[in-house]
Amino acid sequence: MVDLKTEISSTTYPGRGIIIGKSEDGKKAVIGYFIMGRSTNSRNRVFVKEGDDLKTQAFDPSQLVDPSLIIYAPVRTLDGQTVVTNGDQTDTVRDFILSGKTFEEALRTRTFEPDPPNFTPRISGILEFADGDFSYKMSILKSNEGKEESALRFFYEYAQPLAGQGHFIHTYKCDGNPIPSFEGEPTSVNISGDIDTFTNDVWSSLNEDNKVSLYTRFIDLATGGFEDRIINKNV
């Protein structure tokens, strides 16, 4: 397990990132999702709530060039499950689950983003709640050595989360041109403090020039209720 703040700040451009884990006191499930951007179009975004879900939208609609890969719902809240992803595969997962299928089945119908030469990975997570506790899964869909014709799909399952531990996955290994995809399994990281401490730790660790928005959610395992935070650089 490595220090979350150190891991996030180790590169200027992790891209989009998902953190899932259990709070330090063992009483809450923890979600963090952030977006970053290098282009004007990518930076022209904010997070907004829509009921219990989260959506991205253009900060300045007049400057929006191509919404296809930047406007989507990162978080969908279902009965007993919460889905978080970095793209419109959130809705693919939701639709499959509502039809009685699985997280894995949904993502096997999807691949990396069609944005050559980067072929940005699709990263996804799902939390499943039962009997006063939860388990979670994470996934990354990426190109095979940057080859458009070859997709790789990886799935990771965390059946017994430990208090104070989470896992962090992000789209890019580091900055570059093309930008190299994330490598390896999700990183084991510490989860510290309450939601405000966690939120501040993540936001302050992201590169100041490239960070755009952050969403965090703490879900009470006893009641199922949650509290959340949104930080948008564009305000």
C-alpha cells in the first residue's frame, strides 16, 4: 500500500482517475473520480449533480468543440450498486445490470476510446452492497501496445475491502505524445480521514495546470446514505 497523495502527484498527467476503497474507520465505502485536460476542449468542463448521479457538462457551451468523449455520466446510482467510469460505458454497465447481466459482460462489449494516437483506456468500477458491507470491482480496457486492431480487457475483484485501503486506477502512465496508457493492476493506496480530508488530499495532489474537476462520495455501510463533494476548477 502506497501513499495516495504521493501516488497521484508522481505524474503531471494521470488523466482521469478512479479511487475505490473503505474509510479509515471501516464504516463507509469511498469513491473518488477526477478528470484532467491538456486541450481547451477537455478543460472546458465541470461536474454537476443530477439526482443521485453525476454528469459532466461544458463550462462554456460556446467553446464546446466535440462532446463525444467528454460529456457523459461518470456515476450512476442503482439499487444496491454504484457504477463509476471515465466515459459513456457507465450507461452500458447500468443497462446490462438492469437487464440481469454483469459488469464484466457489459464491458466485454466495449473497448478503448477512438482517439488515436492515444487510444485512451476506459476505466470502470462498481461497488456492490450487501449485509452491511460491500465489495468492488475495477476494470481497464486498453489497446495492445497502442495497436488499434487489438484490445486488452482486465478485471479486478476486491471481495473483502480492508479499512483504510483503496485501489487507484487511471488512464495514463504519465504525460507524453502519444500519452502512454496505464500499466499494471490498480495501485493499493491508503484512505485517510473523513470525506473532506480525502477530497482535499486528492485535489491538492493533482497537477495544478491540468486538473479540471473532482467528485468524491462516502457511503454509510449501515444506512446506505451518502454524502458527496464536488470541486470544479472552472467556477
